[in-house]
Amino acid sequence: AGVRHLAAALAQNDTLESMDLGGNLVLDEGARRLGEALARNTTLKSVNLEGNKIRGPGLVQLASTLPAQHGLERLDLEGNWLRDTAALGLAEALRGKSSLRHVGLARNAVGDDCAELVSTRLREEHVLGSVSFET
């Protein structure tokens, strides 16, 4: 319920530049709601969703709702429940997000081969300056 109210406020906010919701059990539904709100918010530059037990579908939904010209520069998703399939879906959803400079994916269950593929795909699209997968 709390994320629903936060997302509603975020959609109308035009001053907030950084949001840290690390360790708040946002889960998939919360990530989906935040993604919808972020699609309408143009001021956020940094979003931290570290350690929220968000699974792949929630992360992909969040990323796919970000408009291409959104001002978001940093998206931290460390320590969630992301696996290879979801990481590839996330990379696809983030294609064309030209303002994004860093995506943190450390401490997820993404294999080395998949991490390399995701990094390559995003860099080929000139989307990111860095992708972190370290453990």
C-alpha cells in the first residue's frame, strides 16, 4: 500500500532528483507501480531499488516504462532476484534510454556469459557508461 501512495505522489512531483528505496521490500507490484510513475516524472536522475526482492518481471516492467528521453541517469538494482532471462529482458527494455549512464546489477543471480551479453548489448546501443555485475 505504501508504494502505491508513493508512486502516485512521484508521478506529480517535479522537484525530486534522487530516490533511495533500498531495502524496503518494494517487490514486483511495487516496481511496476514505480515504473508507471517514473514514466510521468522528468526530474529524477537517480533511483536506488537495491535489496527489494524484485524479480525479473517487475524489473523489466519498470525499465520498459521509462521514456526514451527520460532524465534518469542511474538505476541501482543490486541484490534483487534477477536471473539470466530477466537480465536479458531488462537489457532489451533499456535499449534507447539515452540519458541512462549506470545500471547496477551486482548481487543478482546473473551468470558470467549473460552479464557479458547484457553489458555488450547496452553499450552497443550507446545507452550506458557502466554496468556493474560484481559480487
